[in-house]
Amino acid sequence: MYDTPHSDNKREIVKDELPNRIGSRIRKTRLALDLKQAELGEKVGLTADRIQKYENGARKPKNEMLEKIAAAMNIEVDTLLDPSLDSDLGAVFALFELEKTRELKVKKSNGRNILEFEDGKNGPINEYLDEWIKKKAKIERKLEKASSEEERKKILNDYELWKMRFPRSCDEEKEEEEAERAKDKDKAEERLRMVREKWQIGNNNYPES
């Protein structure tokens, strides 16, 4: 059973977490550069109190001010923002974040870039990835057998819905598979019963050879 939006371990939904995340990144970068709040404030024309409010999430800096803060600390503004996957650079910053929060490892193997999460240190993330890999394999097999564009679209649409419901969809799929197996078992037992009744196998009354 996976943690789902309905489980006790669900991620608490906090209204507008973005200021907290941006503030945390400003503070982390400032400390890495050994800057005081007043020093950073002076560089961008703000008071130490305003920098403190940014860092604790009480206020969210406007985009123009974020760019000034990033320039003052000689970093990319993407460092302070949530990673945007719409660009290659944004995707790389997302990987930087995963390296920090999920111990993502980046390796080179046979000329290919390999991303992996270290086992045993990241909760169920590797288990989630296993489920995703299995689902992808199923989808690819279905697409290979699809006989029409309409069927392909339905398969891909179902896959998108599976991702939107993840990880609950894993439990739902397992329940469906178990129900199918139970159905098949019932059918097999029913067929066996009919054969036994037909030939009265229980009474050793076999058909003549």
C-alpha cells in the first residue's frame, strides 16, 4: 500500500509555500557567501529587515528584485526559483535539487548519462520508480500491439491518468489484476467441475476407451 492523498502520511498542503522556498534559498546562498542580511540588503537597496522577511517567507520578492538579489550574489536566478522543466537549464536545476533532497547520483556509463537514487536512503522512491518502469514496459507492449491510432490514443490517455493518480493507481491496478486472477481461477474451477460432472470422475465412471 502506497502513501496516497488519502493516507495518514500525505504531504500537508500549505497555502503558498513558494515564498518559504525562495526565502530558504536566499538565506542558504547568503550564508554560503558569508554575507550578513544588512550587506545583502545594501547591495540591492533594501534594509536588513526586508531581507529577513524574504528569508523567513513573510514576504515574496518580485521578479525584478529576485534578479537583483541573484546578481548581487553572483548566481543564476534559477537557483532561487522552483525548477522549471520547460527548459533544459530548468531541468538541470531540478536535478540539482534532487541531488540535495534525494541523494541523486549522476554517472557516466558506456557513453550514456545515468541517474540513480541510492538504495535504502530515500524512502519508497526506488519502489515508486520500479512501479513506473513496470508500467512503462506494459504500455510499450500495448502500443506495439495496437491496431489503430484511436487505440494508441486511448492507451496513452490511460497512461496519463495512471500518472495523475500515482501512487494510488498502483494499488488500483494490483486490485484489478487480483480480481482478474480470481475470476480466471473461478472459471477454471467451474470448467473442472463441469468436466467432473460430465464424466462423473468422482465416481470413477470413466468413458470407455
